[in-house]
Amino acid sequence: SIFKTAPSEVARDHEEWTFGENWVKGHLAAMPLLVVMKLSRFWLPEVSSGNRLYVLLDLLTYTPYLLLIIWAAITGIRNRQLLTREWAVVHAAFAATLITAVVFWGSPRFRDANAPLLVLYATFGLMQLIGLLESRRRRGVYS
């Protein structure tokens, strides 16, 4: 690494941030695509591992959560239930994670650290889905 010559961890950290800031300034046109790619990597299941069993298990276990979170976002914003002061606290905590993912690597590991917050969103999505299915059942759509 070009930073191994720094006399201390603090000096190396400063050099790395300076290097990163200069890189961003030199690649401003690429930033929108880079942000989209980092956020995509953040949200999608981890598939870059060479361990195929891990990739399969991650796809099988995370995909339902992702679908419920997407459903929660769609229904919760449309019916304004996720636009409350109480949910703003959860959104703010998760926004900090999204910012971290954009500034740094965008790895799903950042997402996994916030699993309790994601469970709140997934549970909301599940409750919305159950409500939709129940209302359709009551109207006779599934009889």
C-alpha cells in the first residue's frame, strides 16, 4: 500500500482520506453510478463469496426479507404509515448505515449490522401483506 510509509495510524488515516477525497474530486461524473452500484451491492444478497453453500444460504434466507422490505417501502409510503415521527427514528438510524455504505465499500456486512432495524421493516411488510390477503379473502377473491 502507498500508505505504509506514514509514521502513525493517525497520519495514515489522514493520507487515506486525502487520497479518497482527491479521487472523488477527479471522478465526479462517475459518482451517481458509483452510488447506485454501492447501494445495489448493499441491498442485494451477498453473492461474491467463493463458498457456494454460503451464497445459496444467503440467497434463501435474505431474499424473503428483501422482498418484505420492498413491500413495506411501497405500501408504507403509499399509505403514509412509514411517514410518522416514530418511524423517523428508525429511518434516521438506517440512513446513517446507508451513508456509511456509500462512503465506504457498500458491503452487505454494513446491512447485517442493522438486522434489528431490517426486521422492523420486514415485519411491517409482512403485516401489510397479511392485511391485503385477509381483505381479499373477506371479499371472496380467494374463496
